[in-house]
Amino acid sequence: MAQKIKQLVGAAQRILVIQADNPDADSLGSSLALEHILGDLGKDVYMYCGVDIPTYLRYMNGWDRVLNKLPSNFDLSFIVDASTYTLFDQLEKTGHWGWVKGKPCVVLDHHGTAQNPLDFATISVVDDRDVASTGQLIFRIARQVDWRISPEAAEHIMTSILGDTQGLMNDLTQPSTYRAMADLTELGANRAKLEEQRREYGRMPEIIYRYRGRLIERTELAADGTIAFVTVPQEEINEYSPLYNPGPLVQFDMLQIQGVRLSLVFKTYDNGRVTAAIRSNNGSPIAGKLAEHMGGGGHAYAAGFKIEDGRSYADVKTECLRHATELLQGLDQTIEAN
Ligand SMILES: [Mn+2]
């Protein structure tokens, strides 16, 4: 596989790296790592994401080179951290899938259970067992074909791993992940520096700190206290989202409530759109399955979905909580059966 990817890269000059419409530290870190690695090979690299890079990721150097219009002139594309059509609404809407399908395409991902797979890919490497993040997968491939990993590339790969493993703390973390972290450190990535950058960027204005208190106050519990959720309406999105993304403000605190296994931050928009960010605690790896059931995607501990088909928020919430409860119960039954 790695050799075939090397051949495709060898034959291309202009290379496009595509992220899905749910950018996170892994997809952005993977894009930026590829930008450096392929750039060092003398390629012209373009990065695309259909939506704006969220503010909480803007501590990553180079985020502002990600385009949100798809360039039409390229020889090869990489799709990183996604392998399903579901997460590419913007390409669907603009009708630009044709451009991507008309050229060789390499899909690199670590989400195993995707529905509607991107079946046109020239090469698809979807490894859901041995790597913690797409960045780690890129690292493995780059080593197999002896591509140079600059300190900048190493840093972006490290960020991708820390993002998906929540700082090496969830069980996506593999033995190979610790080895990769050691190798990346040798290559010049500095975890302490990365954490400092992220913390500095994560500092919030006073008004946001106080808003966080209100979100905590409004948090509700469901399913015998195993699911925590909160709703952010349009007027708060307008007021606070430009300053800070409301989800990350409370979502990890919600997972710290005793007995809570899953947290949900719903956002409701005036045009009827409902979105949800899903996070789960170690031992309750159902976030991705819940998101898929609701028409979205993600992985075991972090996922999301959006509903735009006119269903009311009340209906979406009821269905989401019902299915989440079922998945948690199913998980317990599997554990008991073992
Ligand atoms: Mn990922």
C-alpha cells in the first residue's frame, strides 16, 4: 500500500489534501503534516476544508492556509480522517465531487465502521486497530517509504495523536502510539511546547468564563444519570461562538460528573438545524455509533451529527437520548456476556 501511495505521489505535482466538514486536531494535524512532508518532496500542496477551521484549533501553525473553496487544478488528492460520504456536505452541495473523482485519490482514515464508504478511492487505507489517529497512520506510511519528517511535520503528527487520544488518555492509545510519540520527540516535536501553545490559545475572556457557569447550571442528566446534556440556542451561538466554541467549554466537565458516561452538547438554530457534539468516557465507546445512527459520524469517544430535515429539536433530542441509552445498555450486556 505504502509503495503504491509513493508511486502516486511520484507521478503528481499538484496535490490536494481534503478534510471533512468536521475538522478536528487529527484531520487538521494530518493535513498540515502532509503539507510539510509532500512539500519537502517538492510538491505543490493545497489544503481544503468545506467549513471554517474552528477557533479552538487555530493554535496550530498553518491552519490559515486551509482553503474553503476546492481548487480545481490538481493531479492527486488525499482525503484524511474520513472515509464516508456522510461528512462531505459541502462537496455534495457544490457538486465538486466530480473534480475529486476525476483524479487519483488516496483515503487515509482510522474510522472502521463507516457507512457509505468513499468507494471511488484509488487507494484506501483505513486502519481502525493499530493506530490512534490518522496522523499516526501517515507517520507509519511516511516511514515505510522513507519520506523525510521535518520537526514541523512531527509536531503536527503529535498534535493529531494528542487530539484523538485526549492526551494519550483514552483507549484509542496503542503501544504503537507511545512508540510513535517517542519517535516524534526524537524528530523534534516537543509535547510540552505544544501543550503550552494550546493552553495559551484556550484562555477565555471573562464573559466566556461566566457563560461557562451558566452552561454548567443548565446541564441536565438523563438515563439514570449516565448521560449529561445541555442545549445552546441560536442567540447564545451568535453572542458567544465568535469568542469561544461553547461545546469544549463544558463538555469535558460534564464527563467528570459521577456516573456520567456520555455527554451531549446540542446546538439549535433558528432555521431548524440541530447539531450535537458527542463525547464519551473511557469504557463507553459509543459516540461514533450514536452519531452514525443520527446520520453523522466520528469515532468511539468523540463524534457528532447535524439534522437539517425539519425534525423538531424535541424529536431529535428524544431519539438521540433513547438510542444512547440503548447503546449503553447493549454495551453492559456484552460485558456481562463476556
Ligand atoms: Mn481522527
